[in-house]
Amino acid sequence: VCVSQEALRRIISTLAHKNDELQNFLETVENTSCKVMSDLEAELEQLRSALEEKGVELHHIIKEEQQRKEAELQKQLSEGKFALLSCEELLEFANQTVTMAPAFRLTTRPAVSDNMSQFTVDFRAERAGLQRLHFLPVPRAPEIDVSNCVVRDNAITVAWRPLGEADGNSDGGSGPIERYEVEYRKTNHSSSLRVAGEACWEKICDIRETQVTISGLKFDSPFVVVRVRARNKAAAGEFSEPVAMETRAFTFGFDAVTAHAELKVHGDSVTWEPQGVKGHDPRLRAKDNKSRSATPSPNKTAVSRAGRDRFAGESYTVLGDQEMIGGSYYWELRPLADWKSFSVGVAYRASLGRFDQLGKGAGSWCLHASQWLQTSLAAKHNNRAKALDWPLPQRIGIYCDYDNGDLMFVDVDQLRLLHSFKTKFSQPLVPAFTVWCGGIAVATGLQVPSFMGKFASTNQSLSSFTQ
């Protein structure tokens, strides 16, 4: 009996232990199930958010397409209505011509004298009917008023003289002008203005006045050719003689041969793409750098030495491909997302070594902006820096007057002069840029804007570096 009791106790103890293990297993399963459900809910929430974003995007695309089609249909309706109106005079003329035939037969009866010496036919009624008819001729070509055409701030104002102005007849005998049409195109030559084909012309229609302003242009060619024609209710006339308007502006690109191996040039933008482990976040890589300078950088060992002219080391620099010597120049810079540090300015190409940074020597001048460790804005030249008390601009205008030795940096959005250098340039200059983390975009083909005149007249007291 004692042996049986002892065996029973061992069995009970084993069962109790197994029960505890079973309870622990059930708790583990329950916890795992809760975690799996939580992860699944999170995944479903992300999927729902992605679907909502795609839905909003598709809704926006559908709405834009609907608006585009509605605008196109409206344009077609307008053109159809105009075509119907243009045919009104022609139909009236045709109707009167058709209805005149029987009237002519009734009224044109011969008259003879008593002695049959004269035989006449009276056409006075027919003449009066023909004189009452009015058919609109095609309007004559206007004449562009070159003296009132203006090229300013990357915009062109084209003016022309109304038809028949010389003889006091505002419509030139072609009926009232309903609208004008202007066409323009870019060219590298002021001669040979007439070209074969019409595809290269940009068009502006439905102009009610005798002038129009074309804005937002990029002057990447020396001339813009313009021409204008008039349209009445019946038809459009011939174009005027084309006129070439000079559009002088500074256009340049990035000289990829000089770009640091970790700078990638994409058209009008430059981005910093460090070489190293694939998928490595440059921002995390930068935080591991022990340097406390305003412009930290990754290891120099990642730098590719791709040529004598390519910047290397910590000089993440690229130069422009056009020189500045004599005259005034202007361009703009806009920082792209996730940028940490950049510099923009001008330099003597020969004065910059492969490892030199902008503003460190006597042959370069720059504005430096940084969001690394702390936000800062400074003007740099000849290893001297002046901190600027102004928020980081989102659009910077750079103005260089080579002859007067002026280099100015402007916050274009706030129209405020950030800094001005006053010096005497002795060698050809090139635009220069430094980018670390993120990127920049440059807008060229811009004329010197009119607001620079205000800054040019007051910048003497704001200059800090004189050479």
C-alpha cells in the first residue's frame, strides 16, 4: 500500500508539472497570438494607408484628366462657334445671290425709243442690291512696334500698331478685329527669320489688346523671334514681318569633369551620393564622423581619383562650364530635400586645387549654408568667414558684375540682400558649388532682374571683404 501511495504521489506530481508546462505553453501561444495579431493589424493599417494614398492620387489624376478633357471640349465648342459665325457673311452673300436671280429677270426689261433708235436696259435696281452686300475681306498683317517692345526680367512685351492706323481707319476696311495671335520662337541668329515649317513656333491666342507680355521664359538663346496676325469674324490674316528681340542672359551647365567623385550631375541639379556600402544612409554615415566642423564628410578613402581636374578629398565641389569676364551675370540656386550643407559662389578656375574648398583661398568667394549640428549662414573668402543673421533662404540669387567687382547674394523670395563682396577681379571667373548631403538645383538663362538695381546702389556699406 505504501508503495502504491508513493507511486500515486509521483504520478500526481508529474501531472501537476505537466499542467504547469501546459499553462506556460498556452500563455506563450496567447502572447505570440497577440503579437501576431498586432503585427497583422499594423500591416493592414499600412496597406489601408497605401490604398487611401493611391485612391487620392488616382482621384487627383482622374480630376485633372476630366478638367483637361472639359477644357479641350470647351475649346472645340468655341472654335466650332467661331467657325459658324465666320460663315455668316458668306451664307448671307450666297442667299442674296440666289434670290437676286429671279429679281434680275423681272426688273431688267429692255426699253426702246419710239423710233427704235435706242435700246436700253435699266440695271439701277441690281446695282443698288449689289452695293448693299457686304463681305469681310481677310485683315491685313499688323506692324510690330519695335520701339515699344521690351525685354525685361525674363519676359518679353510685344506691341504692334492697329490696322489702318496710318490712314485713320482702325480696321483697314476688313471689319472689326476680334482678336490677335502672337507666335514666338528662340533662335541663335537675328537674320534668316523666316524658316520652313510651323512646328517650332510657340503660340498665344485670343489676345484682345495690341500688346502682350510673355513671361517665365528661359533665355537660353541669343534671340527670340516674334510675329503677330489679326483675326476678324471671317478669317485670320497673314502674319506680320518677324522681328528678332535680343535676349542676352547667362546660361551655363555643370562641368562634370571637375565634379567630385561623390557628386552626381543630373542636368541642372547636383546631388551628393557617397561611395561605399550599398544602401548606406549618408545621414547616418555622417553622424559617425568624429569631425565637429560645419561641413563633416565621409572617409577620404571612398574618393575616386578620376582625373587631374576632378575635386577630391573633402572638397565636394563642381564648377560651371562657362567663364565670366566683363559684363553682368545672374543665376539662382535652390536647395533640394534632405540637404545638410552647400556653398555657392565664384572662383578663379586656376586658383582652386583638387583638395581646396570654396572660400578658403584668395581666388574664391562664396555663401555657405549649413543645417549640420546647427543652422548657419555665412559669407566666406580668403579663409575668413562672416556669420549672417538671416534664415536659410529657399531661393538664392547670385549676381556678379565683373567690371565693377561686385558679387551679391540675394534672398529672392524676401528680396533681401544677404551679403555683398567688393573686390577687383583679375582673372576669368566660373560659377562654383559645394554640396554635402542632399543636393541643389540651379536656374540659368536668367537676365539680371530689375530689383538688383536697388541692391547695386546700396551695397557699398554692406560689403565686408575688400580686396
